[in-house]
Amino acid sequence: MKLVPLGDRVVLKQCEAEETTKSGIILAGSAQEKPQEAKVVAVGPGGMVDGKEVTMQVKEGDKVIYSKYAGNEVKVDGEEYIIVKQNDILAIVENESN
């Protein structure tokens, strides 16, 4: 099954939570905070949304940071996804190449 978002919606796959801190302390599952970083799985077409023209600025494969309480969590074929509006995405994470 494939999720196809409508309008300005974006389907995200959440990145794994950190299991250890930078200092090496191993966190129990209940102590791990859900990351706000995710990978874009699918992007809606944009277009007219609520009377305004919306151009999609993210694409499949982008790594993004999204608003903490944004979107709806869904489970499809045993996989968990988050569906958010594009304006709930705060930034695209780009790797610096030196």
C-alpha cells in the first residue's frame, strides 16, 4: 500500500530515537524523546489550498525538522508515518560537504 498525500500535505517517516547520550549514557525506551527529525516519504501536489497558491518546497528523500506537536500519526502495513502540512515543516537538513 502507498500513501499519496493531498494538497499541501507531506508524509514523513520519523528517524530513530537516540539510544545513548553524547556522554555514553544508555537511555531506557521510556526516557527517549521522539525526535523531530524525519525523512520525506511522499509530497502532495500543492496548488490551491484554502484559496492560496501553495508551491511545495520539499521533495521525497529530504531530511526535515518538523514542529513537535504537528500532524497525524498513521500506521500502514506495520510502518508508522506522520502526515503534516508543509507549513509544519520548520527546516530541511542539508549535509555540508567540505
